[in-house]
Amino acid sequence: MKSRGLPRQVAALVGLLVLVISALMIVSINLLAQNVLDPQSFARFTRALLPLGLIALLAVLGAALLVGWFIQTRLEVLHQLTDYARQMGQGDLQTPIAVQTNSAEVDRLARVLDTTRAQLLENVEALSEARQLSETLIQSVVEGIITCDADWQIVFFSAGAARITGWTSESAAGKPLDVVLPLSNAEGGHFADYLPIDSGRRTVVVRHLSGGTITLAVTRAKPITEGQTTLVIHDISEETRRRKAQTYFLASMSHEFRTPLAGMQASIELLQENLRQLSVEEVQQLLNSIHLSLSMLHQLIDNLLESSKLEANHFTLNRRAAELEQLLGAAIRLIEPMIARRDQRLTLEEPLDLPTLRVDPTRTIQMIVNLLSNASKYSPVGSVIEISVQQAQEGDPLRISIADRGRGINPGTQTSIFMPFVRLEPESQSDHGSGIGLSVVKAIAEAHQGQVGVEARAGGGSVFWFTLPILETQETHETKAMNP
């Protein structure tokens, strides 16, 4: 309040002084004009007023300087506030507005401006966090998100889209959509011609950056910015492959069941019609055929049951101590009719002292039977199938290998053959597979915390192997002590 009243008080005092001097001069001039004062008296009176005039002049100059200083001070503060406002407009909301004056109005203006700055900073930070969260969510989704302008130039390319197409977000930005997602059909055309209307979904096959093809499910998202189109893409190549494989699997299952059932039916009919005329050796052959057919059906049904449990996530293990020699013997007895039918021979190489396993015996036998069945099916008639058991060092898992003399596995498919419904062509056109045996082997081995794999065999053929854990040393001793 004092700073605001000071210029007014100075101006009032100076004005009063000038008014008094002016009034005295006017009065003296009137008196001189009316001959009340003589010239000499007027001159003396004028000389007496001269100091007062000088004082008034100095007062006016001082007041002008004081008012100018006051105005300049206020202008400097306003310039500071203007600079702060300009910094805020340029995005600097971190610097607080620190202006201290003797003017209550200017101080109030500075506080209001600083409060506005703080509120803007809080809002900007909240918007930044929300934007960062939304970008993180967009980049983390499995589906790819692509935004194009009106000319179908890519303006946004999410991490999911990069994973699906092989392009990076930086390399795809600014490129035409047809360059990043070229159609795989021979006719060519534009990707935009195959887009769904509104929020519909369409399937489009495009070429991957690596040169292969991928099948995309494309959905057009609701536009956010006028003139732009946002697409959501999902790689369904594996789903498409699985659907085709399952269709093939269902179609081939009739053959899988028909083959052993037809063999059983033929053998039983021969027994029924010619039992009295058949020799003991012929009856034994027919019974062996029936046994083989039953073994094939048993193996097929076991694999189907395990596959359904895997699909339903109901796959569990019943672990207990078991001796590998007994498990191998049981598996060989089950597979022996198939081996004998193809005039093949099994060999077994194993250490003299095998440690005790901690496994599910039934499923372990199933793994061995599946691998032996494949080895027999894909190996030539009369060949030798070798079984070997190895342990790198004491305490390590056991590695069980089954080597065949088939055509071998292409290195590019050594991983995919352990996937469900993937099968290779057998040596004989009459041999068919369901495509689930190896996937069951992989699931059982991994459920035991083991591994599974296939390698090329020297001289031709393949070596399928899996590992199984052993009992801890103390637990092994306790088990053997309880079962002397």
C-alpha cells in the first residue's frame, strides 16, 4: 500500500507547492495592475518568490525522477513475468516464478501465474503418464497395430507388428502399406483392397520380410484421427496349420483304426472257418497277427488319451522309483510283434550298473514304445534298431537313444516334428502315422524335467533321444534297502 501511495503523495505535494506559488504570482500581478504595489515593491516580492520557484522546479524534477524510477521498477517486474510466461509457452514448466516486489497487485499476479504453472505441470505429467501407459500397452500386445494416413503410408508401427512381419518400427515408418505387407497371391493387388469394412475381420496371406508367407487376421479399428486408418493384425499361420493338420488327422484316423481292425477281423475269420484244418504253426501266426493288431490299437488309444489330456491341461505324472531295465523290457515286449513282422532286430547297449529312476513308469514305457514304433515304421525291412543308455557322469540324468536306419530328418524339421499332428512320410505307403506320437514323447519327457531331441546318424538314419532324472543318492540307497 505504501509503494502504491508514494507517487500520489509526491505529486500532491509538488502540485500544492506550484499552486501556492502560482497564486502568489497572480495576486502580486493584480496588485501591480491596480497600482496597489509599486514596481519596486513588486520587484522585491518577485525576488522573494524566486527561491520558492526554484524549489518548486526542483520538486517537479525530483517528482518526475521518482515517478520514472517507480514506473521502471514496475516495468522490470512485468518484463520478468512476461519472460516467465514465454518460457511456459515454450514448455518450461519446471522453473518456479520467483518475483518479489513491494506491490501487492504484482505479487498477487505472480502467485496466480505460478499456481497456473504448477497446475499445467501436473496436468502435463498426468497426460504424459497416461500416454506412456497406453503406448506400453500397445507395444506389449501380441497383435500388431498399424496406422496409415490417407495415402496408405505407415505412420505408426507397433512392436507387435514388428514381431509378426519382421520389419522394425523404424524401417516401416513412412513406407507404403503394400511394401511392408505385400500380398502373396500371383495376381498381386493392393493390401487395402482386402481390408474388412468397419470392424469386421478378414484373412489375408502376405509375404514375410524373410521371404516366406504368413496368414494374417486383419481387423479395422475405429478411426481416432480423421483421414487415418488403424489396423489390428494377428498372425494365425500356426492356427491355420494346426486346423489343416487336425483335419488331416481326423481323416487319417479312420485308416489308423482300420488297419489293425482289418487284420484282426481277417485273422479271426480264418480261425473261425478253418480252425480244424489249420496247423499249430498257422494258428500261432494268426494269433500273433491278432496280438500285433491289438498292440497297435493299444498304442494308438494311449497316444490319443495323452494328447487329449495335454489339450485339456489335465496331464499329470505318478512318479515313483523304477529300474530302467524293467521299463525297457516291458516296452520291448509290447513292440516285439511289430519288429518281428518287419523282420527287424533290436540291440541294447547300457552300463552295467544303472541308477534308479524317479519317473512315471507307465508313461516312460509309452515314450519308449512310441520311439521304437517310429523306428520300425521308418526303417527298412530287415534293419537293426539300436537302443543305448548313457550317463555323462554320476548324478546326471540318463539319456536313452533309439537309432534307426531310415531316411533321416531334415535339419529344418528336427524341431517341428515334435509338434502335434506333424508327420513324415514312412518308407512304405501302407504305413501311416497319426502325428501325435512324438508330441506325446516330448510332453512326457519335459514333464519329467527332461529333454528330447533328434540327431542325424552316421551312415544314414536318425537318433531320437530323451533324458530322465534319477533319484538322489540318499533316496536311492533308502529305496534299495527297503526292497533288498
